[in-house]
Amino acid sequence: MAKILVLYYSRTGHTKTMATTIFDELKTCNAEADLINLKDLYYNTLPEYDAFIIGSPNYFGSMTGEMKSFFDKSVMHYKKLNGKLATAFTSEGIIGGGGDTVLLDILKACMVHLIFQQKEALILL
Ligand SMILES: Cc1cc2nc3c(=O)[nH]c(=O)nc-3n(C[C@H](O)[C@H](O)[C@H](O)COP(=O)(O)O)c2cc1C
């Protein structure tokens, strides 16, 4: 069975609530999934997962600095995550506050990791 990581950063709890909701739904479907707060992540575990669901609050239309730092550190696994899947979620303060660009921000980083040399996976993103 595919193993899924729901990974989130949250300062005031909104993104954590979304992550918990997603995780609970995965469990309802009997999926094998872990829910991890970014500050508790062990980076060496990343290759164990088949799919990533990554959430960050909207900070000025981008993921937070902490989540960007996650991607920067995750370069230790560059080219080792090929063929895996990823999707993203975000929370924001106002409707139209730029959440769409946050999702693109996260997915752009995921694409470098997950679909390098795997163009067909682009459709799945
Ligand atoms: C530094 C900072 C920048 C923010 N920038 C935006 C923004 O550009 N657009 C928006 O809609 N909300 C913005 N917000 C609001 C947060 O995205 C929102 O409160 C979010 O739900 C916080 O998530 P959390 O509770 O998981 O920490 C910003 C908040 C902070 C602290």
C-alpha cells in the first residue's frame, strides 16, 4: 500500500486544522499515512513515502520561510524521490489573498524533486 506523508507548517493553527482534516479522511479510506508537523520531521524518512501532501500558510503569496527551508534542506534527497506524487494545500487570511500562488510555489518545488526525468507525472500533479 502506498505510504502518504501529510506535512504541514502552522504558526496559529489554521493549517494544522486543515492537515488534521486531510489526515482523518485518509484514515477513513484506510490509507497508510503519517501526519507530521514540519518541526518534528526527520529528513532521512522522506524517501519512505510514496506521496506527499504539503501544507503551508500564505505569507505574501508564498509558502512560509520555514517551508521553503524544508525544501532547501530536502535537496539531500535530490533525484531520490523521482516518480512519487505530491499535492499542496494552504490557508490564508482573506479570500483572494494569493493562496493560488502559494500552491504553485509548493508544487514548483515538488516538481523539481518528484518529476525530474518523469514528464508523465506532470499530469498527476
Ligand atoms: C507574515 C504573514 C504574512 C501573511 N500574508 C498573507 C497574504 O499575503 N494573504 C493572506 O490572505 N493572508 C496572509 N496572512 C495570513 C495567514 O496566511 C493566515 O492567517 C493563515 O491561516 C495562518 O496559518 P496558520 O494558522 O496555520 O499559521 C499572512 C500572515 C502572516 C503572519
